[in-house]
Amino acid sequence: MRDFTNDHSALALNTASLGHNLDGAGAGWSPERVIDACAARGYGGIVFWRREIGPRAVEIGNRVRAAGMQVVGLCRTPYLVGSEAPRGDGDLRASIDMAAELGAPVLTIVTGGTEPGTKGVIETQKRLAERVAVAAPLAAAAGVSLALEPLNPMFGGNRTCIFTVADALAVADRVAAPNVGLAVDVYHVWWDRTLIDILAAAKGRVLGYHLCDWLEDTRHMLLDRGMMGDGVADLRAIRQAVEDGTGYTGLCEVEIFSAENWWKRDPSEVLDVIVDRFRRCC
């Protein structure tokens, strides 16, 4: 397990921590301003959301690298299953193309919910695997890996059909493509008592590690994540399992959806607090 006490070069910002994943949220900083602020603080990388990139993927990716950082990933594909999944694969292809143009090695998949006309998740997981299997060679040709992200079970129904690392691995096994792995997000897996054991079966397959905290009195299941150290997740134990269990050595991506707290603060303060908490709590 790496020691970050005096080194935060493995720290990455997911711009959702500044509210950039929702219209009208946060301070509205431009990608350029975010890039410059992260570089000035010694961040190692940034993860963007598609909505803030638009037609400027190449330009923004180059700006990140010129600032001495990495584009760590892109959020996210459209839903692939469930009632909110778009018809056709045009939006999926566009997300892969954007990741490639940005120079993002990883495109995150939030799966979508239960398929219309089915019950439970088993049939939906089968259909998800079929659709990821179609996307995988397209992404591979573009130099992009696909990270299945399990979500907390409270998001079942409309947002996800995979709830645990074990679920994500089972779908990835069905696809059996070398560029399909998973993302481990503390917010979604902190509660899982089987996590440490199952991560031992995920060697070389973790493509991203997402940091935040679970507040004891969480008031909104989507938009009330905690800053690291403010909640009840055992952050060091989870990271040790991710790193020692799977061999993950990539950047650690801070992703905090916080409509009533951190998104209302000056982004400069948020970026400074993230550095401090990363060193002290993660």
C-alpha cells in the first residue's frame, strides 16, 4: 500500500467534486481554470464529464498534458440497459470517441437499471454483458478501456443492475475482453463485508479507484457524499485491499457529489481541502 502522507502526486480530481456533472451546480469554472488550479496544487490528473467537454476534447486533453498532469478518465457512457437507455448505439460510440480524443484511457460505465419487462437483475446483467461485448472492440480500437462501476444497492431499479465488485466481475467475465474491467468507488462499496475477499479475484482488473466518504447522516442518496474523513468508510482498509489485492497503482480519483455543502464553496477551498484530506485520511 502506497504512502501518501507526504506525496499527493497520485491524486486526481473528478470534476463532479466541483459540481460539473449537473447543469447549474458549482461555481461554473471552465476546464482551463480547473486544469490550472489542479496543476498549481500538484494534482496528478483530472477526470472530466462529457457535458463539460463538448467538441473540445482534443484541446482540453492537450491542455491537461501540457500542465504536467494526466487525463485519468471520462464519465461516462450512456446507460446501456434499463428504461432510460437510449435506442441505438450512437451515444455510446460518441462517448468512446470523446474519450479517445481527450486521451482518456478509461471510460466509466454506469449501467442503467432493470430492463423493461424483466424482474430482478439476472436477466438485465445478461443483456448488459451482451451490450458491453459489442462496445468492447470499438473501445479497444480507440485505445480505450471500459470500467464497469457497481453502485450502492439503493440505486437499483433505475441507475444500476450491478451492486458489488462481484457483480461487476461476473459481467466482465461474460464479456471476456481484455479492455473491460471495473471501477471501485468507496461510496458504493464501503458497506460490503465481502469486498476484501472478492478484490483478491480482481487482480489486474481494477481500472479506477474513486474516493469520497459516506456520511453517517446522509440526507440525499445521490448528492450528499462526504469529504474524505468526514464519514464512516474505512478508507485506508479499502485502499489497501484495492492496491494489495489487485495490484492497482493508478491515480486515486476524488469524486464528491455534494449539492448542499462542497458545491457551494469556493472551488479553490475545495481543491485545497482535498489535498489535505488525501494526505491525512486516505
